[in-house]
Amino acid sequence: MLYFRGCTAREKLNNIQSATEKLLKLADVDYHILDDEKCCGSVLLRTGFLKEAEDQIKKNTEILKGETIITSCAGCYKTLTEDYDGLDVIHISQLLDELIKEGKLKLSKMDLDVTFHDSCHLGRHCAVFEEPRDVITSVADIVEMKNIRENSLCCGAGGGVKSAYPEIADQMAKSRIEQAKETGCKTLVTSCPFCKLNLENGDLEVLDLTEFLVKYGGLNERQ
């Protein structure tokens, strides 16, 4: 398997990469990474740079074809699945769900309530709703926000909004954080590094799904 980290986990939120690799190693998943990994082209596509995105997709396809690709990023998952041809792609939430159900990751259930944010790319775009929730409920209980699944509120980070209109991105994040706080939970989990980056504001503990398992899963490390 090839672990395609994605730009955000690779460049900005390195703890997501570290947590993901730790979980893969604990589950004895045979994987490798690309030392010269390039952007999947998602941001280029969503912001209208179609020719540049097409060139990027062609270059990446030559490298990625024939691999089973694991990705941390919801945006990468959508792009590699829908905008590339013939790639075998699995989001980390889907793989973790499989590994837990197969008994390859041993977790401990805690008396802990958390809430979960469905990202646009993974949720309404790719209809991946159950797997991250199944992973979370192996460790904690989920208290759902008012808007979930296909009706989830956007965090405000995607589509170039955070770069071009940061004040709008901040307003959208604030609305989502308010919904999360209304659940009474102290921890917000998401399966998208972009969402984590935009939702972190100090009011709540915001964790990627992989970080959540490493911190709260009671994992028994195997040497």
C-alpha cells in the first residue's frame, strides 16, 4: 500500500502523518510513502486552474497507477477517486474501520463523549458517513451536532475560500464550532486535515480521527 499523505498533513499538520503511520505499523500494514510526493491537484481544480490540474493529474497518475492508495485527506480522497482514472483509493477512516473489525487494531472503550464533523469532500461528496463513526464508537460515544452527514455545515476551508476570503472562512468555522459546543462535548473529531486546520480555535479539542485513536484508543503497542 502507498500512504499518500496530502499537502496539509505533509506540510502543516505533521502529527496527522505521525498518528497515521503509528496506526498502520501497529496493525502490521505493509505500506510505503513517496519522498517526493506532489499535490493531488484538488486545490487547482476547485479554484479553476484546470489546465494546471490536468498536467498534475497526468504526472501523478504515472506514479500512482497500480498502487493501493491510502489517504489522510478527504480532499485527496475525492480527487484521486473522482478526477483520476483507474486508481485504487481508500480513505484512512475506511481502512481503520476494516482493521478494527478484523481485530488488527485492539482498542479500549472509554466513558467519553465526542462530536464528529462530516467534511464536505468525504461526506456529501463521497458519501463516507458510517466508517468514521464506527471507528469513533469503538472508543467513545458520539453526540451528534444539529447538522450532520449530507446536511453538515462546511467548515469554511475548502475551495480556496480560506486563502481568498479568510474572514468568510473564519465566520463559517465559528458557526460550526458553536454547533459543536452545543453538544456539551469537549472534543471534536474530523476526518479531514483541512477541516481540522480551520476549526482549531482553542475553544474545543479538535482532533483528526487518527490522532483521536492514538490519544484515546488505549492501543497496545506491539514490538
